[in-house]
Amino acid sequence: MAGSKPPKCPVCRGPASQQWAPFCSAGCKDRDLLQWLGDGYKIPGPAVSPDQLADHFASDSGRDGED
């Protein structure tokens, strides 16, 4: 597509690398992963306890109608 801008790294906003897509380097890829693991990124909603998760996945309601 003519005139389209190259993708940018979501972490540092530098030019993305095809090897590390959508990031520019292994460093930015690792930094993004650490944000997820360290609660730097959060999905909105109420907190869920490990017991609630276990109950959800143990029940049929957590299987989306599968038998």
C-alpha cells in the first residue's frame, strides 16, 4: 500500500522488526512480557480469586457448551 507508515514497536515506538514482530527487538519483547507477568498491564474487571477460577473451570459453565 503506497504511503502507509511502517509498523511501530508497541513498547518503544521505534520501527518494528519482522524478526521480533510486532516489537523492534528481543529487549522490547521481553519488557512487554515482564509487564504482563508483573501486573503492569491489567484487564478491567473485578479481581478473581484462585478458588473462583478453579470452580469456574471445574464446572460445565466454563466449557462453552462442550460435552
